[in-house]
Amino acid sequence: MAAAELVQRETEPTRLPDVPEIALRLAVETPPLWEKIETELDIRSGFPPYWAFAWAGGIALARHVLDHPDLVAGRRVLDFAAGSALVGIAAAKAGAARVVANDIDPLAAVAISFNADLNGVALAASVDDLLPVDAGFDPTTFDVVLVADVFYAPELAARAIAFLARCRAAGCTVVIGDPGRRDLPLDRLEKLGNYAITVTRDCQFFGAQAPGGQVELRAANVWKFIG
């Protein structure tokens, strides 16, 4: 209950310029939110509340899904490292048969529930860590894996690439949104689209969109993972 109260109190419904079809509860202020999570909930995860922001890669991927509903319509979709579930919500709106939004941050699951209700869609939230080979995850239970903004650190990127390769080998279509981060595996990708995404210049998380602030455009691409 405390987690739900904090998420509701520290975020506000926001529509992003590039995906106005979707509303998300996004953070009003960045550093205070992180501090309040640690002090009020005694959660010291070691990573910021990524779920409280809409990132450039995710915005681009959500836009692509909404504009190309055939990618997910009638299919089982995994929104991996979902954060706010922006991409998963786009998939649900585009006609996906089932959407699971996965993020290891338990507060993300709370935000995902709020955001699903806000948009009138059904999502299943998961906090399982799917990256380990022995995690018990069966990629054949999905047809499409959507992932955005995970290539910001070398170790995480390497593990994510291995996970996506397993999904691809199992027959999943894997689609990635990213604004050109260093660890993006370009030699294993096929470009599907490029977008100019509106982001806030003064947001303390690089490439994130939050209410208020001076805005600018940032390039982000959508890619198909080909193995």
C-alpha cells in the first residue's frame, strides 16, 4: 500500500508529444523521488526509478508499434525491461493478444498497474529476472519481444544481447528502440525506422521525458534484432 501511495503521490498523468494516444504517470521531480523511495520505503535498489520516466528509445518504439500494428496484432508480446510499460501499452492498444510487462524493479510493477488502468488496457506485470540462462524463462510462450533503452552499460548490454539472442533463436520477433547508445549491437540489427523524439533538456536522466522543462529533439531508431 505504501508503495502505491508513493507512486501515485509523486507522479502525475502526462501525455507525451510523440505518443499522445498514451498517458503515463511520470515523476514530477527526479532526485526527490529517488530519495523518498529510499527513506519512506527503505528500498535501496542501487538504480534510479527508471519507471518514472519515458525514455527516447521507448518513445520511438511505442510510436513504431502504434504506426505498425501488424507487428503485434493478435500476438503474444513481452515488453522487456518495461519501466513505465509505455511500449507494452502501445502493443496492447495495437491489438496484441497478450502483453506481459517485465521489470525487476518492484515499484515498476506498481507503476505498470497504474498506467494500464490509466489507458484502459490489460497488462500482466512481472518482476522476474529473465536474464540468467537458468531463470526458467521459456521464450516460446511469446511471439514478439519489445525492448528499449537497455544498452546504457556494457555488462547489462552483454547480458541483454544474450537474452535477446535466445528469444530470437526460439522464433520470437525481437524489436529494439534506442537513441544510439554505445553498446547497441549494430552488427546484429536491421533498421526499421528512425524518429525525432521530444525530450526535456533539463531532465537529470539523459534522454528522459518529464513534465515541464525546456524541450529539444533527439534522434532515436527502431531496429529488428536479427541474431
